[in-house]
Amino acid sequence: MTEELIKWISNQHAGFGVIRPEDDLLHDPRSNPPGASVTETYYFGFDVAAAAIHGFVYLWLHPNLNVLTAGVLISRGFQSTALAADYFNMHSYLDPSEHIDRTRGTFSLPGGLTVAPVSPMQEWHLTLDDGSANTAFDLHFRAAMPPAVRADQKHFDQNMHVEGSLRLRGIEHAVDCHAIRDRSWQNLRSEAPLPVPPYDWISLSIGDRLAINLSMFDDLSVLGNPGGALSIPPQLLQDGWAWRDGSLHRVVEVQKRTERSADILRPLHHVIRAVDTGGHVYDIVGDSVGGCNYNGWTNMLWHECLTRWTCNGELGWGEVQEVQWHDCIRLLRPP
């Protein structure tokens, strides 16, 4: 049952799908499978690493319910929760017809947030202008690699070069970073509580040259598993790829050790060894430099961490998005 509920994060250990620019635009709702949990999402991230600022823009459509969740989280350094972040404006129940122009593929959202395709799978333009919070941005996301499409043809990730400006609570910052975005459609995404270890979506970019993305569960080697109460999936690695030397490779083997804070189980330090289909080995060390947690939906907690990485000795930046479900926190967090 658990394996059925986590298909939306898995590549089923297959290869790559086909790059179709139309998949970067909203799909016809009539093509969706049945079910209330069918989702279509866009995620765009950015950072100002020198100031430990991380931005998170998320659009989550439930097309069969005709409901849109969308908004922005911008955190600086470590915060206890999204509500303590420098900027947080996320709406759970929006009417898509009031905020989406399907002809142009654009979103116009609360807080003056706009998300617009310039060229599908090549460039997106995002703006925010929230005078009530003295916060705004004007950002161009340009492709730094082709999309890494899953074999099920329902998801892709893509390293992007992000350039523009950010005003955060009245303070101006230039934005010039690389960040991996993701995009999903026609997936059934259950909100059921799951008795599983923490799940990590890990991204790392070193300019245009190297990008790595891992989708995987923790092996509980550090946290432990009292009484075997948590069910460890038979495959920890659900999806993974590496873009290097101008070509895309599947990651086929990963070992990961993660240390977390004692109070809220925030991911703090990672040691990873990954191997791709070409036999290339990536020795990776990561440290969180900022972040907060966010209830992406009610039955889970989502740690969003800006992460400084070294990969085979080279400096890179990225993030760790770690999902922890109820049983994980209940059993493993100290009283």
C-alpha cells in the first residue's frame, strides 16, 4: 500500500522520458486520471547565498477539485517555522479561473505574484510586488540544462540560471544563482499519513556545469527505528540524475548519512556518495545554512533548507526539502 502512495516521487528505477515543451504548460483537465488527489505543480527556487536567503515559489493545482494552492516563502537564516520567515504568503484555496490565464499559461496571484512562461522549458519570468511587506522581486529563470524527465512522463527537474533583483523587507539584493526547479502533472498525490522515514528531495548546482538531484528516503542509521515501527521502503533511492559534461545520467546508487537537530529534527549535515550510470562517483558533503519548516499539507511537515554543498571538492549550492510524516516525528523526536 505504501509503495502505491509514493509513486508520485518515484521514477520506478527506469530511464528518462521524452522532452515535450507542451508539458511545461498546464494540461487539459480532461486528460487527467480520476481522483481528488490528482495534482499539477510548479516549483521555482532561488537564493542569495551570501545572505543565507532562500526563496520558494510554489503552485499546486488540484484540477479535479478545481482548487489552487499558491504562494511564496522567503527565509533568511534559520527560522522556527514558515510563519517566522521574512516573507510568507501562501493561499490554500484559490479559484483557478480567477488566477490562471490558460491561453498564455500565466498565473496572477495574491501579493502581486506573477508566474509567466517566456519560452516553455527555456525561460520563465516571475515577479512579486507586495507593498504591504515592502517585499518584491523580478526574476528570470533560464535553462542551464535540458529537463530531466521521468520515464512515466509526469514529472521533470531542471537546473536554471536565476538572475534579477529582490527587495526583502526593504533591503535590496541582487540575485544571480543556479537552482533546480521541478514540475509535475497527472500524479495522484495522497495526503494520507505514512509510517515511513524522512523523505528528501535534494538539489545541488555548480553553475551550468554540474547539477545533481536525488529523491530518496532516509535509512534511519542515525535516527534509529524504535521497535521497527517505521516501514523502510525496499528502495531508498526513488529518483536521481546528474548533469555533467553536457550530458544527463541516471544516478543508480546512493549512500547518505544525515544529522538532524535534536529539537525539531531539522536536517543539518549530509554526507553522500552517489554513482551514476557512467560509473562516475560523486562524494558530496552538505551543510544547511538557513531554512524553516512548512506544512505543505496538514499530515506532514516539510523542512526547507538552503544548503552549501561540496561535490568532489567543488563548492555548490542547493537545497534539501525534507518531508516528515506524523509517525516519524511522533516516534523519533525527543519529548
